[in-house]
Amino acid sequence: MSRHFDVDCELSYQLAGPADFLFQLHALDGMDQRVLSESLEVEPAVRVHVYEDPAVGHRFARLSAGEGSLRLQYRARVERRPVPLDLGAAEMAITELPDEVLHNLMPTRYCESDLLSHAAIKLFGELPRGAMRVQAICDWLHDNVDYQLGSSTATTTACDVFRNRAGVCRDFAHLGVTFCRALNIPARLVVGYAVFDEPPPDFHAVFEAYLGGRWMMFDPTRMSPVDDLVRIAMGRDAKDVAFATIFGPATMTAMRPDVSPVPAAG
């Protein structure tokens, strides 16, 4: 069953000099969602170049701005058609995995699956293989890692989270990805706009595991239903899916990534 969501995202910066920006704000137009309408306003008016990643489909907005203030507002209406979670989905043998999925088995900067392989096998190695094992990873993360604002930084890795047992949504997702990869389950980070009862001023990160021939989404924080997440981008870890990459002297002054469900007609 499809549902519609309205995205209203605003970002503001103060620039001490010329700077270049690479934004990932556009809702993904594909997979289990469709962009029905969208707009991007930038003040002051500067040239914006939007391009699409040919492999995954998420979009980047590039722009340059001079000293002073910069404000962006992205609005969109998105249709979501989520596929129900299949807890009977099987893990796939390495030989059966599609070529384009294989890089999601490898350790990365934030997801050191090679360093945490012993822990993953000890914790989850004896569990029945498949989606239920990934769900068990999520349950362990929810029960053993505290969601704590300020407990991590932009350089915090999955190993740090495992040691400290605290983090925010991206840390939960990184450790979930890491445990899956350590068990030879392809996994990747997903970021998007999420509906929260008490919205934090941030984007939301979850993860996907490749099971039964398709990507399945999991949120170990349990902060927002995954069916309500409007995808922006997917990647190997946080460095692939940052909402803003800045080259120059810019300071963020405001961030408001809002999304809300559209009431059903009638």
C-alpha cells in the first residue's frame, strides 16, 4: 500500500570566504519510492548542478558561493511503496551474489568488519542464517547500545561504538552493517528523512542487508518505522552519504530536515 510524504528541508550557512558545496538532499527517485514533485531554492541565487549516481541512483547538488550567508530549501512530495519485511528471507552464498553487491561485503573506514569478525561470530554465528539473524543483530544493538546525543563524533567507527556502547543513529547503523559483513551478509548504510515523535534536528541513518535477492531495511534504534523513511542515499558507510560536503570556510547556522505524512484523501 502506498503512502505520500511531504519533505521540507532547510539548511543555512555563514561563509567567511568562497566555498564549494556538495549536497545530498534530493529524495531518491526509484526503488520503493517515487518523487511526485520537488523544488530546490537557493539564496542568494547561484548556479546549481544536479547529477545522478549511475550505479545507485541518488542525486548530488553542486554549487559554489561567496562570502556571506547561504540558504537552501528543498521541498518534495514522495510516494512510498514499501515491501513488507520478510523474516523468512535467506542469506545468499557468495557465489550467488550479484557483482554490484560484492563491495558491500568489504571492511570500510567506519565499518571495520575484519576487526569485529570474532565478536560477530561469537554473538551471532550460531544463530539460524537469514533475516532472523539480522533481526537478532538489531535486537542486540537496541538492548546493548545506548542512544546518546554527543557520545560520538564524525570520526567514530563501529569499533568505537562496540567498545563505548553508546552512539546516535549512524553509529547504530554502522555497527549493524559491520556485524552483517563480518557474517558474509552484504550490508550498506541508508540515510533519509524520517518521521519522529520527538524529531531530533538531523537526518536519520538505518541500514540494509541483502537477503533473498533484495535489499531489506532495518533500524536498530527503533526511533521511526522504516516504512516511513524517505530515502536520500545509500552507501558503504557515512562517507558515501553525507548530506553536505564543504570545501571552504563555511559554518552551519540552521538545519531543519522535516518530513510529514500526507493525510489520505477522503
